[in-house]
Amino acid sequence: MADENKEELVVEAVGLTKIFKDFWNRPKARAVNGLNLGIKKGEVFGLLGPNGSGKSTTIKMILGLLYPTRGELRVFGQDPQNVSIKSRIGYLPEETYLYKYLTAFETLDFYGALFGLDAEQRKTRASQLLEMVGLAHAVDRPVGEFSKGMARRIGLAQALVNDPDLVILDEPTSGLDPIGCREVKDVIRLLASRGKTVILCSHLLADVQDVCQRVVVLYGGQIRAQGLLTDILRQEDKTQIITPRLSAETVAELKNFLSAHGVKDLDKVAVDNPGLDLEDYFLEVVRQATEQKVSTAGAHAPGAMPEYLQGNVPTGQQLLQSLKGDAEEEKRKAEAAKAEAKLRAEMAAKEAEKLKALESLKGEDKPSEEEVKAAEKQALDEKAAKDREELNKKLAGLNFKK
Ligand SMILES: Nc1ncnc2c1ncn2[C@@H]1O[C@H](COP(=O)(O)OP(=O)(O)OP(=O)(O)O)[C@@H](O)[C@H]1O
Ligand SMILES: [Mg+2]
């Protein structure tokens, strides 16, 4: 920890210890034992370890749900009990904790309200998040009826409702089908690319390997191993070459060549056809079925990442579109601008008509100059307010993006 820049540490633990006591206050389980941790801003950090190794206990201390028995713990530089940091953290617990009689929408609305979001924000975020996790079709279903995978999905949506800077996910992919797993991993990667910090606890090591930059492996509440995945998993004493398919003769020649260049133990030279990743294979099969419109009563394809989670950073697609200059978008913008100009011209014409009417009024009734001025002002004020309202209404209807 000494060489790490303290400024950018989102979670910092020194000698963190949690001992659970029994009814008579006797030590029962040393769940976490002298943990030293430094989790940096923007990294996806994997907390690994066998059952009972202290992962969930560590997470609960980070969340301020459990008091450490000993040691120091700082989250965003603060004591985890500090209420001001709660709104910066999103948490998906390992157990389902949802209110089973609330619908999917009401669940997100409820958690949004806990974070003080107004009704409009809650409504927008809830529908965007439900779309993102592929539950848009189940908005009005009570979450108590949800399958395990659906419950994980709504749990993930709940963890993101407050647009947190630190997202803690305890077993996020357990119970999810491979599509759901890939979707959660994509969400994690996107969150990290937006500068959010993610702590991931999972027994599914392939998923951890896919998204985490750094991991610690706990055993008996202590760190047994830790480091960057790229460092830990690299086999420095081996070289891998992937080429298009080689003939048996070329392989034989290659072995002779290697032998001539001092490679001993030729029986350790492995030549075979690399296999596909099972996840990629599975997703390709599903993609083809979807493309062929094979019907399914199961989970639906996930939707896009909500805009508020994307921050100001454009997605790759948006970037490409902006570079290419999307013709459709340009056309839509031109149409909207034309309609806006037409509206403004209509308003100006109406205004001129009204002024003309006022002019003629002056001549007929011969009111005093003050009366004319007051009448003019009142009429113009009323008209301006009405026109503004009408223009805003029509512009809103056009959904014109600046
Ligand atoms: N509330 C509690 N009271 C007593 N002991 C507890 C409590 N919570 C956890 N423990 C004990 O602390 C140890 C660590 O548990 P923890 O839940 O942190 O493990 P974990 O790494 O999350 O395991 P899993 O992979 O099974 O989720 C275990 O021995 C467990 O029995
Ligand atoms: Mg656990």
C-alpha cells in the first residue's frame, strides 16, 4: 500500500479485522483477519475466495453494515458509517432482499425515492434500467414472482438507480443464463469505462477473468494472493504462436527448426487446434436463433445503457455516427429546424395582426394615450405568455435535439 497514491483510493483498509462473537461474547468466527487493501478509482476489483473466506463480511464492512472489530477502513476517504457517502455507493447483495409484493417498476421507484430522486427522474431511470437489464416486459409484475435470474437482473438495476461511483456486486451472475452473464459483464465494463469503481465478488472465475483488472484471493479471512490479472496469469516460461492451419509436414519441419535453434524437450511443444470460448459459441447460437426469429418465452434481449449512466462520454457507435455524419439524423434535424422556423413565422404573423387590430382600435374609440399604452402592454404581455406556451408545447412535440 505504501507506494499507492492515496488520493485515488476509493477503498482503503489497513489491518481490517472482523471477529464474530457468540451470545456470551466469546469469539466465534474470525471472518476477516488483518486485511490490507487499496482499491483504486475506476478499477474493476475482484474479491475471490472459497466459501466462508470473508468476502461478504469485507463487503458489509465497506458498506458500513458491520463494524470492524479492529483496523482502519476508509471509503472515499471517509468512515464507512458516514451517511454522506451512501448515495455514492450501489450494492447488489448476494441474497435476494426485494419486497416481493412490489412490481419491478415500484421496486426501482422505491429505491430511487430512498436516494431522494424526484418522481420524474425515478420514472425515467426505472424504465431505462428495466430496458437495460432485459425486464421491460415485466415492469408490472411483482418481483416475488421473478425467477432467480430475473431477481438478479432487477437487483443489478436497483444497484445502479442512484448513479453510484462505487458499485459493489456480490455474486451478480449467479443464476443468470449466459446471455445475462455477458450482459452483466458488459455493464461492468461500461461502468468502468465511465470512471466508476466496481468491486466484484464471484465464484465464476471465467467471469472474473473477463472483467477484473486486479484480484485478491482470500482464505480464512486473509489475503493469500493478489495482483493484476495480466501479471498473475501470464506464463512467462512459455510462448504461444497462433497461425492459420498448418500441414503435418510443416509441423514436422517447424519442430526440426526449433530443435536446430536450441529448443530442447520437443515433446513439450504442443501443436493443436485452439478451441472456441464456450460463452462465445453459445452466444453465437442464440444470436443465430434470434436472427431467424425462432420464438421464445424466455428472457428478452437486453436494451441500451441508460444515458445518465453513460455520462458525457459518447459510445463507440455515437462516435462512429458523428464521424460518418448519420444521414438519417441530419435529415431529422433539418426537418425539425424547418418546422421550428415555420412555427416562429406563424407566431410573428399573429403578433403583427394583433398590433394592427390595436392600431385600428386607437382611431375608433379615441381613448386617452395612457389607456392605449396600458391596453397595448397588457395585450402584448398576454400574447407573449400564450405564444411562449404554445411554442414550447409544439417544440416539445417535435422532440428536437439541439
Ligand atoms: N453474522 C454472522 N455471525 C457469525 N458468523 C458469521 C456471520 N457472518 C459471517 N460469519 C462467518 O464469517 C466467515 C466468513 O463469512 P462470509 O459470509 O464473509 O464468507 P464469504 O467469503 O462471503 O463466503 P461465500 O462464498 O459462502 O459467500 C464464515 O465463517 C461465516 O460463518
Ligand atoms: Mg458471501
